[in-house]
Amino acid sequence: MADQLIIFDTTLRDGEQSPGASMTRDEKLRIARLLERLRVDVIEAGFAASSNGDFECVQAIAGIVKDSTVCSLARANDRDISRAAEALKGAARSRIHTFIATSPLHMEKKLRMSPDEVFEQARLAVRFARNLTDDVEFSAEDGSRSELDFLARVCEAAIKEGATTVNIPDTVGYAIPELYGLFLKTLREKVPNSDKAIWSVHCHNDLGMAVANSLAGAKIGGARQIECTINGLGERAGNCSLEEVVMAVKTRRDYFGFDVGIDASHIVPASRMVSQVTGFVVQPNKAVVGANAFAHASGIHQDGVLKARDTYEIMRAEDVGWPTNKIVLGKLSGRNAFKQRLQELGVMLESESEVMAAFARFKDLADRKSEIFDEDILALVGDESVTAEKEQYGFVSLAQHSETGERPQAEVVFTINGKEFKGQAEGNGPVDASLKAIEAHVNSGAELLLYSVNAITSGSTESQGEVTVRLQSAGRVVNGVGADPDIVVASAKAYLSALNKLHNKAERVAAQG
Ligand code: KIV
Ligand code: ZN
């Protein structure tokens, strides 16, 4: 019988730690729903003790997710663990995930604690968490660079105190697949009660080996839980990518011999949604979810695929959720067809008023663009004017003038807390003028770190432009995303969206005291 592999998704926690990837409550709820449809076993919804905003997000996700276990991260102390337990109260199934660093470097330089103190804190934290819930995960941060005998002692104690999962992260992405697999295997052999817990891997991608390390951790090391994120989102170079690790296990079941419960047909919509929400564009040649992942350009390959698909394809595009018939709706489509397509894409809007707002935006878009693709619909439901969330800044309209040899001018009408303002400015180009027109009123002083434009659908100049704007202010980095067939309008929307995120982050920090 094949072994079951648990898929633990941490897009909403470790993924969100990626600079600029912060998500609003509504965005997190939308992603959590899609993760549940994907049949992820565990959703790490956040780090409840880190801020009131995070607490509320974990609580809200715990309230809506029924089929996956909802988990909150907590440092190894009573306050963090109590906050996690409180946030998870409403969950059908919940897990507390507590961690402390165990490598000599982290213990000495970061924690300034002796190994004995770390050992004791880990033990007491697991004991405390286990009194609050039956499902406790213990992580030895920087586990892959920890001293084997000490790590074995900590893991044994954690299991004795009731940890049901023990996770050995490669926190800094330093591991090599074979060595990491053997490290885990030896560690498990050294822990006398190792069979009383599920072993887990959590790999970062600094050397591009997060997926390979995770697979080696499972195949060689005996781990039966893999922690990962959609699109590999995460700190620095990111985490192990869910879509890659899941499709590796499914496609090469002959070698791995694992079963996973994931419904792969939601992989591409999930990838698209996370990209759209965070503004982190998926590279075209990214495995499984990149735009070129199933595109064959060379004549020999095309000929081969036409004759027998498996000559050059090891997976079927439709199995991972690539739409077969990409044109989905048009100007004459009604509300029910629109609603059904939303459902098929895994998007559940919370209220009828959100559906109405999204449908109005869809009609508006269909007037300007004859073919509406799935990607257009996903961009449209990500639009802040559709979601129920109350935002500080809202886009109303834009007019701009540019002519060869003249300095472009723009006039942007936008709302601040519902009140309309009009900003005017000149700039080097129409985008520059539009953003300056907004700044003229808002005076955020934020530094623009990144500006990028992507066509939402390929192959036509009719496509919507999706703009990502990354801003930095007071040490906070956020990404704003805006979509529109007019890229100047998309830019203004993205800028306002980034300002909203800066504002929400500032509020969260203020709420923390
Ligand atoms: O990378 C890491 O070590 C982590 C732990 C908190 C699990 O994210
Ligand atoms: Zn991590």
C-alpha cells in the first residue's frame, strides 16, 4: 500500500513573509477557500500572536474552512501559544505549530540561550500547547544546520510531551538533497520514540533545491509531511513550491510510491490567484504553472505532440487546471453564467453584493474587450472595488494627454475615505504623470521600488495589462496590483492598491501598540 503524504501549505504564513507579499484579510480568505478546494491537508493561516490583524485572519479562516486542518504558528512561549489557540477556537480541525531554533549559530547569536535552555523551552512549549489541542507540531528552526545528537534529544522530548508532528526545516536553503535525506533518516534512527510522530520537511529555496530537498526528505529521510507554498512564495528565494512537489509525486508515483490528496485541477487557478493577489508574477518557464509550461514552439516537438502527446508531455495541462477552452465569456453572458464560471475557478465571493459588483465590472470590461478569459475574471475579482473590504483609497477615473515632443499630463480622480479628490500632474510619461497626480494629494512619500506591466492573457494587444507597483515606507514594503485594458489606468489602480496596503499595514502596527 502506498504511503500517504501530508501536504501542509504555508502560503498565508511563510509566503506572506516575502517582502511585499502582504495580503489583506479578504485576500487571505479567498486563498484559504481555494486551498481547501485544492484539498490541502493543513493550511497554515498565519502567526496569530504577531499582530491583531494576523490574529483576525487566522480566526476568520478557522471559521470558514471545514475540510482542511487550520494551523497557526507560535513561538515557543505561553503567550504566543495561547493566542494561537484562541484564534483557532472556531476551527473544525486545528493545529498549533510551535518552533524554536536549535542550531548552534541561532541559539548563540540570535536567541542568546544555551542548548539546555532551548531544550527546556521546547519541551515546555509543546507541553503547554498539547494541553490546549491534540494536534501539535514542533519545528526545530534551522534544523538542517543543527547538531545531530542535540537535535535528536530535543525531538525526543517534544514527542514525549505530545508533539504529533516534528518538522526539521532547512530554514536558510543550505541543504543538499541526498545529505538532507540522510540527515533526517539518521535523526529518526537516533530518536527512540520517532514512530510516535509524523516527520515533516520545510525547505527554503536559496540554492534552488527546495523541491529536491523536500522530496529527498520524504523518500530517503522518511518524512510524511511536506511544507510548501503556492508558486514557491516565501522569504528570500521562497519555499518549496506546492505545484512542483505535488506533480513530481503524482507524475513519478512509480518511484516515490506516495499518495497525495491534492485535487490538481485547482493548481493553476490557485497559482493565478496568489500571483494576482501578491503581484508576484509567475515566470513563463516555471514548471507546471508558467505560461510556457505546456507550450511547444519547436516544429519537431509540435509534430511529436500531435502524433502522440506523451512524446514530449509528461503531464496533461488540463489535469493541473489549464483551461482547455480559454475564451469563457463575452458581452452577452448573463449573471448566472458569470457566477458559474466564478465557481469553476474556485472563487467564492462572500456576499451577493460582491457578486453584483464583480458582475458590473465584468460587463464594463466586456464592453471594452470582446473576449473575456479566465485570467481576466480572476483579475477582476481581485479588484478592490469588488471586495467588501473597506479601503482608504479608491480609483474613480483618469484622463491623460501625451503627444510626441510634449510633456505628458494626467488628471486622476480618486477617493480618500469615500470623498472625491482630483489630482493633476505632468510627468516623463503618462504613467509617471498619473502616479504623480495621485501623490500630489496623498503625499505618502513612499519610495517606488518596482513597477512592472504584464499582459494578463497572451497573444493579443486587446489583453488587459496587469501592473504591479512595489512601495516602501517606514520600513514596510507592499505590492499593489491593478488590471485594466488601459495600462495607465491599471498603473493608477495598482498605485492606489499599494497605498491601501501601506495604510492597512500601518493600522495593524498601530493596533499592536
Ligand atoms: O523556515 C523556517 O524555519 C520556518 C519555521 C518557523 C517553520 O518557517
Ligand atoms: Zn520557513
